[in-house]
Amino acid sequence: MSKNSKPNLVNAPNGYAGEGFFATKLNEVVGLARANSMWPLPFATSCCGIEYMATMAATYDIGRFGAERMSFSPRQADMLLVMGTISKKMAPILRQVYEQMAEPRWVIAVGACASSGGVFDTYSVLQGIDKVIPVDVYVPGCPPRPEQILDGILTLQEIVKSESVRRRSSDEYKELLNSYNIK
Ligand code: SF4
């Protein structure tokens, strides 16, 4: 935010307003609160992690989106950002970190390597983190610029806002985790 600009308030959720009242759905309120207070866990293994550092810094200022509170403990994070080449040896560690995160949790694959293995089509590199954990948003690029990373976070915010509070206990979600053999 430049020194002359004013802070923007997030838009109110959909609902009904009248004199002295505003009514909306629980889903909308919970979604709004979750989306604007994401706690990122940066899982950075190579160059894309540097772009994330730039995204955190003053020029791009990820704090404008309520996501500046980084956590290096999976138990206090709900947005896993995977940035960099993930070797097959590293895959079980990534999966363990994901499993240690409490629900609800979301995942962004930042850059070509995390999304698909990137240029490293080799025997040792995982060809996309979605081979071992579910992914919500893919950010393209090698490396993606900070604007693209912010765009990925904004896209995730839209997903979070529209997610039902019941989704995590739904059969579809259990099926998704089962397909990854995650309990
Ligand atoms: S996508 Fe490109 S910039 Fe990002 S980790 Fe892979 S090689 Fe590095």
C-alpha cells in the first residue's frame, strides 16, 4: 500500500440489509473470516521460494491480503505453499507436513516444478505434488512473478470463501483423501 492510499475494507458477504440489521449465512461469515486470515506454511526448496520472499516484502506486501503471519509449524498453518523442485525422496516429508496440518487446510503449488516437475523430467523428481497430496490452486511460471503468487492466493481466497463449513466432513472430501491414502 502506498503512503497516500487508503486501506480497503473487504466487501460484506451476500445477505439482506435493512434498517438496523444485516442477515447472512454462517457459511458466508466463516468463509470471509477464513479467506482473509490465511496462515501460510512456506515449503520452499528452491528458486520459487525466493519469489515468495519478494512477495512477502514491502513492494508486494502479502500482508495486504491478511496472509503475512507465516508458520513453520504445520499445526499452526492452513495454507501450504509448495515452492520448488520436490524430489521423490522429499515427497514423504511433504506429505507428512500436509498430514500434520489441521483441517481445514489448503494447498497451492507455486511454479512449474511443484505443479508438474517443471523442466526436470528425470527419475529423481516428483512430477507434480498432486501425486502425493491434493492441490487447490496451481500457479504457473518458472519462476512465477510475485504478482502471480498473489493471484494464486486471491484465487484460493475465492475458493475458501465459497467453501461450505460442512465440506470437510462430506463423503466427497473423505473420498478425495482416501484416493491419496490419507486418513
Ligand atoms: S519452477 Fe523454475 S524457478 Fe521455480 S523452482 Fe522450478 S526451476 Fe526454479
